[in-house]
Amino acid sequence: MTLHFAGCFALVTALSGPTAAPVPKGAGATIYFPITPGAKWVYEKHGGGEEAVVVSGVEKVGDDLVVSRAGVDGNGVNYTKMLVSTEGLRQPREGADGKPAWLLKSGLRSGDAWDVPDGSKRTVYGPEPIEVPAGKFTALRVVWEYEGGRITSWYVAGVGEVKRVQKLAGGKETVNRSLKSFQVNEKK
């Protein structure tokens, strides 16, 4: 199934009803993660196989939405909750200051960077086109440079991460996962 950026974003924002997620403060701004329970990603993994993940719950805490994810179809991976707001995406991380780490900051210009609590740095680029098995999208690319390597992730509005590539120091780049399909279904 091919989903395009505009159609996917419209679908995510158009869904409403008793099981739809609460709307974050500043709604109308771009949200780079699905906030509808039941939304499902299927990724192709490096080395073969698939990884299926579903939005298992959404809770409003202050100005943020706390999005819980769970593995499906035999995927027993425990996923870190995602803190979603119009300011970007964060995840709780162990850091010197105990604050969540920004995965993506909204409202930045291509080339802008920020520090991560572990001493590494992330830089955002784009928007730019990207093609994955799920289709063609317009995405923001985030490059996370850390001691010993680099992880590059592409984020699409309303979908989240569509591709992740890792390069270890002195090694080749490896596509860790690439979006094969994405569905927004309200959880029943």
C-alpha cells in the first residue's frame, strides 16, 4: 500500500470519535508521530524478517501526549513510550539531568542541531523526499552523532520514523529498518 505524505497526514488528523487521542496543545502544527490507538507500522528489518508495532495507548499529560507502543504478530520487543507534542518527539532516557531526550525538534531549520543528555548531538535536515517499501514520503532527516557512530532516521508527519540507518565507526552503513506498511485504524 502506498501512502503519500498529504494523504497520510489528512487521514491521521481527520480521525475523531470516542477512541481518538486527545489533541495536543497547539493543534494544527505538524505532529511527527501517530496519536491514534491502533495505528500500526510494519518494518522490514536488517537481515530479513519484519517488525510489527502498534500504538497501544495515548494519554494526555500536561501539553504532551504519551504514546505507548507494543509489538504485535509475535514481536515481543518492549518499546519506550514516546512523548509527542507540537514541539517534537521525546523519549525518557537515562541522562545526567534526568530529562527526556529530544529525538526530533519541530520548528527548526535544516542544519539546526541540539545536544542530547548523553553528550551526543542531533541535527535535523529537510524536509526532503524519501522512498521506502511503503511508498514515497516527504520527511525530516535526523542525524544522531554519538561516540562510535551515527544513526540517521527519517520522520514523516503523522507516521513517525520511516527509515533508520546506522553506521558504526569504521564500518559500513546498515539499514536497520525501513517502513513496509502503515495503517491508521481506530482501536475497537
